[in-house]
Amino acid sequence: MLFKKIEILMNKLSHGGMEQINRCFTETEMVTNFSEKDKCLLVIVSLLLIRVSTTCALNAASKEDEAKALINEVLSENS
């Protein structure tokens, strides 16, 4: 269910990227039509991607202990 919501949100943003979060075009004007929930979801997904990237970089730099600590921190926040 959460994946589907993220997929739909990302599809809304796919052509304009992150800049598109504050604008959307109607036939005659530019309007904001993203809900606060959509904005929050995008921030959460972005933060998760940052953590995944950081964990991979730490692991590649042979800092497995720091990578494991980050993973454990994320898991403890979501339990």
C-alpha cells in the first residue's frame, strides 16, 4: 500500500522532478495542488534514499560498523 502511494506520487513528479512539488499546471494557470501528506511522503522517501546511499558508501569505504549502526538506527525508529 505504501509503495503504491509512493509510486503514484513519484509519477506525479516524474517530469519536473523535485521542483514540481510546488507547481502544477491547469489549462489556464499554475496552481499548487499537492497535499501536505504528499509533500511529507516525498520528504520521507528522500530521507530514506539518503540513508540507503550513505549506508552503501560507508560499506564501500570499509566502514561496516558505521553502516550497521545506521541500519540499526533506522530499524529501531520503525519498530
